[in-house]
Amino acid sequence: MLSYHHWEQPESWQRLRFSHDCFVRLIADGVACGAIPAKAGGDQPCLSLDDGACAAADLILALVDTNRFLCEESIDLAIFSAVLHGNHRLYASDPTTALARTDTLRPHHAVRVAQVARALALPDTTVRRRIAPFTRRGGLYVRTPTGLLVATDRLRSLRECDSSSSARHGSIRLIIKRAVARGLSLARSERSYCDGRPATPTIE
């Protein structure tokens, strides 16, 4: 149980509000890209701070559990997510991607270990040590002279072999359904932000 002193700190409430807004943004982006069907929300005017923060915590735990077929340790999943995010942002902003009509990551889409370490506020040595087992043949990463790429072929094969993923994704759907029942409108999720839409994280 967190102490009264913890809740007396303004930073604690800021983190709580930020986690709430990150959950709302994740749902909003899921609706925008078609991953989550948009429909009317609950009867309340918006999702409360308490319900949003609890949903954010539940979702993080569910995502860690759902992706154990990739990484058993949460720190490894955080590093993987940062590398994937960095690769995707460089891929999406690459003008040659549309011309090539390919979804293949190229060396100039790679991110350096130092960039990942800064983004996650981890020591370089920790990140290097954690990724080492995943850079071997058949691992999650491909090393290039410019940094790390997610091994997309390996990722696809792992997903195809994970027969239990559908059942585990059910817990994520339940979290979203519960948030909707508590007042989150999938069609107008922006009403539930405490401080506005959080900025997109950068890997630089």
C-alpha cells in the first residue's frame, strides 16, 4: 500500500493522470486504425481518473502476459517495444518506403542501443546485456552497422506458433469492455483525457 506521503507529492498525481491519458490514447489510436470497433460508450460523461489508471495498470500486465511468447521478462519486452517503435517511426517517415511498396525494414531504419537506453532511462550496458541473447541466429533482432532491427520474419513465425494467443487477447478485450462500461466512449474518447493527448514517444 502506498503511503500518504506518496500521494502528497504532485509528481505522483501527474504520473497517475499521465497513465490514464496514455490508456485513453491507446484506445483512441486503436479505434482510428480499425483495430478496435468504434461504438457508443457508457452512460457516464467520461472515464474517471481512478478507472483509467486502473485500466492502464491492468492493460500493462495483460500485454506483458500476452507477449510472453516473445520475451519472458518485462524488461526485455520493454526493450523490444522500444526497438520496434523506433524501427516503425523511421520506416513510416522514409519516403522510399511507399515507392518500394515493401514492408521490409532496411538498415537505415535501425536504432542504436544508446537511443533505446536513453528512451527507457536504462544504462547502455544493461540494454546491451539484455539484447545479447536475442541477437543470435533466429533471434528477435538483426544487428546492422547502424543499429538494431526487429527480425520481422522471426516475429511472424513466433506469432503463428503461439496457439494460445487468442485466449490471452481475451483479457485485453475484457479490460476495454470494462472501461467502456465505466464511461469511456470509443467514438469520442477525447472526452476522457485528463490533460490532453500524450505526445508520441521519440527514440533519438
